[in-house]
Amino acid sequence: MTIAYIVEAVRTAGGRRGGRLAGVHPVDLLATALDAIVERSGIDPAAVEDVITGCVSQAGEQALQVGRMGVLASKLLPQSTPAVTIDRQCGSSQQAIQFAAQAVMSGTQDVVIASGVESMSRVPMGSNVTLHMKEGLYSKADGLEEKFPGINFSQFMGAEMIVKKHGLSKDDLDRFAFASHQKAIAATKGGAFDAEIVPVPIETPEGAQLHTSDEGIRFDATLEGIAGVKLLSPDGAHTAATSSQICDGSSAVLVVSEAALKRHGLTPLARIHNLTVTAGDPVIMLEEPLFATDRALQRAGLSIADIDLYEVNEAFASVPLAWLKHTGADPEKLNVHGGAIALGHPLGASGTKLMATLVHALHRHGKKYGLQTMCEGGGVANVTIIERL
């Protein structure tokens, strides 16, 4: 079977809700990442055979097949470049990577861009459902009500269920969130993100600028401050400070075959070692990365100790903490440059965003194997294992 290689991986710096990226149309935000992938990799734009884009809230400015719109808005990709937009909830662009890799590994295609975009400022989370609700155009399917009577699927509810099931405390969550900011601060100040971040031109009251730094990081964060944030639910453990930040952003990863490496004179950053996706309980839903990781490691013939760095999306602090307990993984290898609690979680863009961070972190720290996993609505989880080259 053909090997799938990652040649380049980029992301924009995150923008807070209503922040520095709020004035950028999501199509232009996506086009920025796509152009950066082409430019930085040196690939002939005409050689790109498909663009697979993850996006969760496919409504408003993210409707009309936003992946294709991003290609058409690109300054470098020709309009003959196909594109498709997919939704696997928070794992949408991680699935885009896996679809791209599968296309390459099957021999169907040689050069594919996986990407993601989400402007949570301009297309609010869930607006593709809530706007229909207001018009009376949404209801729960009979088949779902029969199987899950009275259940309104909720990621927050799932996160709180994980707290209780895995014996976590509010203090555990607060400390984890504080560590996320501390690691993100150190990474930013130390230039760890320089290789992965794509500058985004923005207009500000002070004039034209480039957005190059993650806006959500609390450089003045203290454990006491985080611990003092109001609970989201009176009988719960999570607060806004221990949950992922609403975020605007885009990201992209170039996946190619060995034949394409030779044909275009490309230098790979990593090879894709394993692709796994599993599904489980849709009520607790966010727990599935634990079991998906078990399967991925088994299929890859690796143990958790063989993995040098892990990226586990910080949708809520309970998720990576439960993952650590379940897998017995080394906490020092987890989200070494911070995670979504500090950096933001731009939904459909987070999969390729985390991969950009993982690939470049492996190179920065001279490590071999990296594992990325993402909890997803509906009780689904992706796991991707890569090997630095």
C-alpha cells in the first residue's frame, strides 16, 4: 500500500470571539491557509487533485460548500481544483486528513490538501440549527426519541458525566486549565509556533496589521483567578475557564504520495502511521477518544509509551484528564504547547490545526511518534498517529 506523507502543515493564529479575526470572511480565512500550504511547500498549484475542508456550522458565510469557495478565493489554486466540505463535528478537519491519506494510500490521488475553517464570530456555534428552530423547522427524529427518550444530546453534559465517572475534581480541572495557559505562553514567547502560523492581514483601529499571535492566551492567568470563575452549572465542575475557547481560525495540511514527493521535489515532514475512527456512547459522547486510542495503538503495534507527543483536544478539561487516566500516558508529553483552553477551538479547523502543532512540535523537540485525537459530537473520535521524518 502507498505511504501517505505530510509535506507541510499550517494554521492561522486563533482569534477570540468578536476579536482580531472577526472582520475576516471565513472564505478568505480558509483561502489564506490554502495559499500558505501551496507557497510554503512549493507544490505546483495545478498538481493539487482535491481539497477536503472540515467545517461544522455550514450556514451563512460558511454555506454554499465553503471548501470550494475557499479554493475560488485562493490567489494560487486554479479554479479547476476540486473541493469538498465535510462535517464530523469537532473532528471534521482531522477526518479531512484521514480522507486525504486514504485517497493517497489507495492510489486514487497523489496530492491532496486537508483543511478546516470556522469563524465562530461570524457564524455562531449551532446557528445552523438554532435559526431553523426559531422558524419551527427543527425537531428530534422519531427513531432517536425511541432509542434515547427524553435525551437532548449535550457535549457539556457529556463533559460533566466524564468528571463523575473518572473521579475528577474541580481542582483537577482548574490546574489543568492553568497549565494549558502556561504552556501556551511559553510556546509563544519561545517561538514554538513560528513555523506553523500563517499571518492574516487584518484591519484595526490603528490601521492594517498582521494577526500572528493566538489571541485567547491569558498571559496574566493565575490559578486563583481560574479557580474563581463561576461554574457553568451549579452542580457541575466546569467553568468557562476550564472549557475550550470560542475561536476563529483556519488550517491546512498537504498530504502526498511517494511518487508525488519525487515528481515535485518535495521534502516530507512526517509519514502517516495509523488512521482510526471509532464511535460509542452518544450521551457521554466526549469519552470516545479513550477507546479510539486503545484501538489505534493496537492496530499500529505500538504502546502508549512508544508515543513521544500527544495532542488531545481540550474541548473541556475533563476529556484529556480522563484520557490520561485511562491510557496511563505521561502528562509531560500531552499538549506540550498548550491546547484549546488557552489557544481556542475553531471547531471545523481544529483537526488540521492540532496536526500543524503536532508535526512542528515533533521536529522542534526531536521526537519520533505523535498521536492526535479529538472528541466529537455524537460519540465519535478520530485518532491519527504520525512519524516524524
